[in-house]
Amino acid sequence: MTRKEEAVLLINKKLAGNKFMTYKDIASITGYHPKYILKLKKEVLDGSIKVVHGNRNRIPANALSNEEREYIISLYKRSNASVKKFCKFYGKRSYSCIYNTLKRAGLIKVKN
């Protein structure tokens, strides 16, 4: 059970009259701020509570597509520039993005 599920369960018990805890007690048990517990209480009363985040299991909007990944790999294979110069030449993505793509493709050897 996640912290949020536990908080919602305790809030429901308090609203039903089964628990004699304050919202500060619920906050200290779950580790949330008391203001967030009151926000959760409001969502429980409205019926708009969601335990799972809405963006879960979605691909990020700025993720590399497979076509662009293959294009970067093929372009780097044809060049003889360093990774830093190649990143300046490519210019559309950050250094870390290109470096990690090339590293996963096995084109960069990591020193131990």
C-alpha cells in the first residue's frame, strides 16, 4: 500500500467516524504535510480522488524516436569527429542525450 492509499484509507475511516485521529496525526503517520491531507480530504469528499498518477506508463514528449536514434548512430559512424564536436554539429539534442544514445549502441567505450 502506498502512502497516498494509506492516507486516503485513514481519511475515509475518520470521515466515517471509525477513527479518532486528527489530520495532523494522519499527516505524521503517512509523512505528508497537514495541508496536503486536507487537500486529499476535499478530493475524497468531492469524489475526484485519483491514487495513480495520470502520466503513468506514457512515453515522454521529448523522447528520442527510433528513427532519430538510428539517424544519430549512422551519422556518427560516418564521421570521425569526437562526441563533443559531433554534438555541436548535430545541435538538435543535448550532449548527454547523444552521448547516451551512442553509448547504448556500443560506439563509445567507457574507461574504468
